[in-house]
Amino acid sequence: MKHGLLAFICIFSFVASISAQDVYVNTQPLSNTAGAKAFGQRFADGFLDRRHHHQRDTSSGEPFAQYDLTWLNGNDRRHEALLATKYFTGSAMLDVNYTASDHHPIDNTVVGSTALARNNEIELSLAAFGGEFNYHNVRAKLMLQFGTRTTLVPRNDASWNRGQGDLKTAYRYLSEAYAGYHFNAMKGINLDAGLFMSYIGMNSYYNAENWVYQPSFTSDNTPWFFNGLRLQMFPTTRIKVEVWVINGWQSYGKFNSMPGLGCQFLWSPKEYIRVVTNDYFGTDAANNPKAFRFHSDNSFQVRLFNKPEGKVSKEAISLAADLGFQKGGGLGGFGMLSSSPQSNFLSVMVYHRLWFGRDHFAWTVGGGAMHNPGRYLVLAPGGDADPNINPQTGQTVGTHPYSLNPGDPFDGWDISTNVDWMPNELITFRLEVVHREASVPYFAGHGGVTSPDGYNGTPIPAGWAPDLVRQETRFIGALLVRF
């Protein structure tokens, strides 16, 4: 199955590269205006979907300002910021979902997702607000977050267990919080410090920017954020280079003494093509400074068709492929020239999207696969299967912890499709169906993962264990709003 999928991706990417065409419409965002009249006009235009079909202004010379990039997977689909003033650009997002699994777990728990937490319930996944500040080259961004993502994402980071400070509580309500300075060199240089998004795995942390709601393994099992220093350089208006010195792989703190090091190279030679590579090196096995982690994330997106006034208005594909390993300290990487257990990561995901009716409707189909012996990037189940350490007892949280031992096998694959209705650029109604499978029991079965009756605190009798199964099919309905 994996070889067939890889062959399909290679052929599809080649066809895309020779079929892509460029039709320039929908200009860059209008310049920020402090006046109340202009502010109200932008808001009304966005809400009523009054598009700005005029020639793009490229005179600013800012990187990528010559392009309309609202078609990209993982990118803001608004053509202009509605809450913009001279020194501050505000942002507010709401992400509400309902999901149902074919297993109907009695504890309503979703396993293996950072986008979904609860089955058969209306769930507030994310309520976020904040914005960007700019004054005399000083820059900052602060985004506060609330909802189930404030518990789903931090639980995958064990660095907060090291020392004091309760980092998990201190940081959980911040999705982005950084400050820095803009240097007027090349086409721009930014130096920032704090919490910032990683974009490893291509998808955005904010689902309002993504083509699918439930990310494939490549995206959901790689970092959403970094904590540290970021240097952004724009040598041309088509290229961005980033360098990171960070605490670790999606970690609030450091697992060992060495910081994580990484870089990104982004190239958009044309409006309809984007190529990105992210590379990371660090020591992220807790209390094992001799275990080094390397990860390479590579993505390619191409818009195949663009006719905004047509019944079919756009067509695009996105592709991401990742390779990584952990070696040293008793870990054997890919197993070559080593008798230590394998600890590596291979994954791929590909999506195809069609827009209809002047971009008011869209249909996406795609999926991916992951190979992760050692399970070091697997999103571990919670409840009584939770393998994380309880700092109060020194024991695992669950009495039946999911094994994450070196060499443990894990292979997974998924396929999904959805339909979006977008009355305007501020709101998306999404219906999605996703099927996922794993080589070992992993997803929540009907018995759930919490207790015999599904409630926390219920005594666990002898002979009971979390009900983990190898496959699941689920329906997702989502409302995504962004101002």
C-alpha cells in the first residue's frame, strides 16, 4: 500500500508541475488605515463578500506581496485583515466541532488527535484572540487561546515535568507570544523571541486556514509550536529563510542541556507554486542526552487552475513528506549498523481540493501514511492508557499505559474527504468524513479508555483494560470563524 501511494504521489506531482497555470486576480491586502470609516468599510466588505478585483499593487516591495496566496493549505484565506489599524492588527477566531465515531466510546473520548477531544458532544476546540503590534520596527504578536486545544497540545509535551515553574499551566493559554525587531536589510530581516508556530507538517495550528479538519499523521504528529529564538530573512520577494534556536521539539522547556536547532527554506517562484523544507536537530528523549533527533519535513503545493468567475473556480494539490530518526543513547535510528531498537519516522500526505461557485464552496479529498517504530511521535492515548508520568506519584497516569518503548512498531494510514461552504471569507461550515487505521490497537473502541462506566474516579476492577481498536471511521461537523 505504501509503495503504491508513493508512486501515485510522484506521478500526481509531475502532472501538476506541467499543468499549473497562472491567472492573477484578487490583490494583496489593502494598506492599514486608522480611520473609522475605512475600518468599517473593510469589515462590511469582508462580511458581505465584496471582493476587490483590481490590479495588484507591487510597489511596496514586501516579500510575497505580489501574490494572492489565499488558496494555500495552511494559510490565511482572507484577502485583507479586517481589524487593522496603523500600529495594531487584531485577530479573533472561533473553532467549534461535533464528531461521532463508529465505535461510540462510552467515555466520549477521541484518541490520536490534537483537533478533536470529545465524541458526540458540541466541542469548543479553540477560542483565540489577540493580534500583531508594529511601531518603528519593533514588532510583537500575542494570541490567547481557550478551549480543548489548551489541554490536548500541552499533554504531548513532557518537558514541564522537569524542575519547577509548572510550565504546562503557565503557557497553555498562549498559542503565540513573541516580540522582536525588524531590520531594514535585504527585503527584510526579523529577529523574534518567544512562542511561535512551527508549520512542520504544512498544516496551520488554526483550522480556519486548513483544507481538512482532522490532520493526517504527518501534520498531527509533528510540532505545532516552538519556544525560543527565530531569525527570518527575506533575500528576495520570493524566498524566506528561517533559523531557530529553541528549547526543543514542541516543548515548553528543555529535555536535556542542548537546545534544539532548526531552519526553514521557503520558495514561491510563482503565485501558484510553493516549496518548503524544514529541518531540525536536537536531543528530545527525556534524560537521555546521547539520543539525537533529526527530522526533515518537505512540502510542495501547486495551484492547477484559477478562474475565479467560473463554476469551478480553483484546483490545487498539497503534498508533504517527512523523514526522521533518533540515534544514540540506546536508540538505533533506522537500524543500519546498529543492534539497538529502531527509532525512526517516515510519513507522507497528499490532498486535492476543488473550489466552486466563486470560491464559496470547496471539496477536498486526500490522506496519508506514517511509519514510526519506537512510537516517539505517536499521540499516546489518554485515560487509563495514559503513559505520561504523574509528578505526584512518580508512576504513569494510567494503570494500563500505552507502550512507547524503543522498537515498538507503529504504522498508520488515513483517508478523508470534506465539503466546505464559505458564505464569505470570515466563516466556513465544514462536513468531513475520515477513516484511520493502525497496525496495532490504538483508537478508542466502544469501551473507551477511562473506566468501565466512562467516568474518571471509577475503580478499575481486575480484568478491565482500555478498549483500543485498530481502525475508526468518524464524521466531523465544524464551524470556523475568523476576524
